[in-house]
Amino acid sequence: MSQGYTIIAAILVLADLFFCFAVGLRTRGSADSAEEYFIGGKRTGTVLLFLTAWASFSGAGNFIGQAGRGAMEGISAYWLWLGEGLLGGILMGYILAPYLSRFKYYSMPHFISDYLFGGDAQIRRVGGIAALMPNVVWPGAQIMGVAYVLELVFGIDYHIAVIVCGVVFVFYTVSGGLKAVIYADALHGTIQMIFAVQVVIFGLKLFHMDFGYLREQILQIDSDKWDLFAEKPIVIISSFLTGLVGAVSNPIFWNRAFTAKDVSTAKKAYGLTFFANIILVFIMILLGIVTLMFSDQGDQALVWLIQNKMPPVLGIILAESVLAACMSCADTHLNCAAANIVSDIMDPKGRLSGAASVRYAKIATLFAGIVAILSGFFGSFIYALGTYGYTICGGVLIPAFVIGLISRDRKSPAFRSKMSVTAAKIGMTAGIAAAMAFELVPPLQEIFGGGVIPAIGVTTAGMLISNLFCKDQTWNTR
């Protein structure tokens, strides 16, 4: 990129960072309760909900990370997309989100514990721990994405870029809570849409929209990259399930549904968001595969493709667009992480005053932000961080959600369920342990290709078997 283009790109990035900083100052002190800080008082309308949902969901994972997976795994990368983007997107965007928008909860564990298990505090704490995992690692993945681009475009040291961007998004998220996040996302969502359309148009031209030609080129380079079944069956199943439970349990999807002012708003905003997201992720993986025709760039495939094979104007807005994508996803996860720490883990009974809740929420957001920055320093590649969180959160909370929903008597005005609360605690706790063991211990990871299958199996079996022996099913008050 020429010096003139680099200067323009730098101005755009600095303007965005300044805007985010100003949003933090403008919204500082505006939240006076947990409800305001975490779900914005449940007043978000269709346009703002669409922009913040689109911006939050389309971060470094969906842009850089998915293209990187396409470059590293070839078409077998689509197994995760089939679970996460397609099936998971349909379930969350068109069925679950409109249903959740009926409620005024702060988080997924809040819903599960209160609506499905009689408001049990321990259930909420265990669920909060599980949901916290993706909320603290995904912001780190976003910071990695920004740092990649700033290092390539401006020559800024990767670690310095991580710190600078991390400080800015932590500042405005801490300052204004969800209100600050939504204001920043309104700008970032608009930028992302414009950029995504341009990347797709020029990216598809690189192989003339001729899939036969693309196939021939990839087969000559590495035939395994054009083999949908290149991995072992257990790895394929694990990848699909990780994507599916990850999409359906992603804490930010639940949080945004709870912020919608009504069901109609959620249907419109989520329907459009997930329709666009399904298509976008499919094409991003494809562009990662296309990059193999020119160079092997791994996790940085999309960045390289834009810089080297697309018009200079895209190179100019590359840094700003990736910054917008990453900041908007990172800030949402930080806000959700604070809800997990304060409302789910520290104060599941809601005994803190409004001022105390906000004060602790800001401290929790700062803590989660520091963890995110450290994750950006030491993460191996972008999507690796996200799938760790997906495995623990989705593998545990989705079985608990499904079993709890099936067991609950939804016709009764009081809480009634065939599922023992004690059994739920046992199953969820065992599921977290299984997920971590089979995800982080290499010999165990080889057995199932990751921790999601053991997490689902252990959580489900733990709940159902324990339910045969636990005798506290008489919970009939909330």
C-alpha cells in the first residue's frame, strides 16, 4: 500500500478509536441498575437491534477466523459451518431468539436457573461459570484479528496493537455498559456491511465464479483440501456439534434477544441478521480456500487476499473494517462476561443494590478485559480460542436447557418440574469437568476430537441418572 493510502487508513482507524472513546465518556454513569447495564432496560428497537446484533456476531471469527479455517482445513471447514452457521443460525435466529425475547433476563444462566430450575442459586452459579468461558476468550480472539491487520497495514508491533485496541474497547464497555456497546455497534455494524459486500464481490471474481476451475486448482495444490471427509468421522461429528451447540448457546445471542423490546422486534432483527450471517460465513470460508491458489497464509488468509489481490480501496478500509468487526464483537462479550461474574456467580439472588451492581459490573468488565488482552497475546489462532469457549458453554448449558424445558410444567403458574434441581447440579458440574478434560488433555482430546461430545454426554447422563435417585422434585414455588 502506498504512503498516501496508509495515511488515509490510519486516519480512519484513529477516528474510530476516538469515536469509541467519546462514546465511553458520553455514556459514563448512565446505567444505574443491573438491568440498565446488562440489557439496556429492554428498550432496544428493530434498527438498533439489527445493527448491534449484526456487528456483534460478525467479528474476527466470522471474517478473518472463518477464512483462516478455509485456508487451513479446506472444504472440511464447512462441517463447523453446517452446525454453527446453517442449522445453529436457523434455530437461534428464527426460533429461539423470538422465544427468549418474551423474557427479561440478564443472561442464559439467569434464564435456565430461574425459569427451568426454580431460581436455584447454585444452578445459576454453575451455569455462569460455563457461560463465562466464551465471553472471556472471544474478546481475545477479536483482539488477535485487529492486531494482525494493524501489524500488516501499519507495521505496528502485534503486542502494542493488542494493548492499544484492548484498552479502548475495555474503557467504553466499562463506562457505559450495554448503552455504550449499542452506540458503538451502530457505527461498526454499518461499516461491516459495506465492507463485507465489497469483499464478497471482488473475492468471487478471483475464480470467476467457476467452481470447477477452483476445484481443479485446489486439487493440484493439496487434494486433501478438497476432501469433505479428510478428517476422521469422530472429528467431523465433533466439529459439527461444536458449531451447533456453540451457535445455540452463544451468550451474546441470548443477551441480545433479552434486550429486544418485544417479540416482533426480535423476529425482524434476528431474521435478517442470521440470513446475512449464514451467507457471509459460507463465502468467507470459500475465500480462505481461494487464497490457496496464490499463497499459504493460514489464519491471515483473508487479510493477505485483500492486500494483494483486491483493489487498493479495500486495502484502505481494511484496517478500519476489521477494527469495527472486532471491537463490536469484543465489547458485547465483555458486557456478557460482566453479567456472568456479577449477576450469575456473585449475586444470583439479586440482593445487591442498583449502584452496587453497576460498580461490581464495571470491575468485572475490567477483569474480563484484562483476561481478553492476555488471550490475544497467547492464543494460537483465532478460532481456537472461540471453540474452547463453545465446547464448555454449549456442551453443558444446551443439554441443561433442553432437558429443563422438556421437564418443566409450563402450564402451571408456579414452578413445577420432573427434573430434580440436585440432579441438574450434578450433571452440569460433571459436564464442565468432562469438557475441560477432553478439550485440554491431548490424549483425551484424540478420543472424541474435542470436548463437546463428552460434555453433552456426561451432562445429559449425569442429569438423567441422578434424577432417578434425587428426591427434591417437589419444588413448586419460585
